[in-house]
Amino acid sequence: MQKTTSALFILGAIALISALATPARAEIQYPWCAVYGARGDLGTNCGFSTLEQCRATISGIGGSCEPNQFYKGPVNTGASHPRKKKRH
């Protein structure tokens, strides 16, 4: 019985350390917010990939579309490969 509890303790400790070792990152992928009401008093939804999506949502409801202040744009990792030139 003692071996089982020791093994469970070790597995729990490993799981806890693994969870703490990899911090969670929130990646904001939506650059547009719909602001409902005159001054945003009816709410805000920052879940739009394009300005057109946002405008279609507020159409007939009222409000405005604004850039998401927390959106940082795509991350450039520098891993892109140059295009090969085509031979004609």
C-alpha cells in the first residue's frame, strides 16, 4: 500500500511541476471589436477577424466597430522560406 501512495505522490508532483513549468499564453487572434450601444454601454465583442464581419454583426443593432487594442498582429518567427524563381 505504501508503494502505491508513494507512486501516486510522485506522479502528482510531476504533473504539478509540468503544469507550472509551461506558462499559459493567451493569443488574441481577433483584430476587430463590435461596440454595442452609444458608448459601449450595451457591451463589447472582440471576436471578429475582419472589419466586414464586425460591420455585418452590428448592422441593424447599432453600435460601431473599433480595432482591438489588445491585438498585436501575426507573430513573425523568421522561419519563412524565400520563394523560388520560376524559369520561363
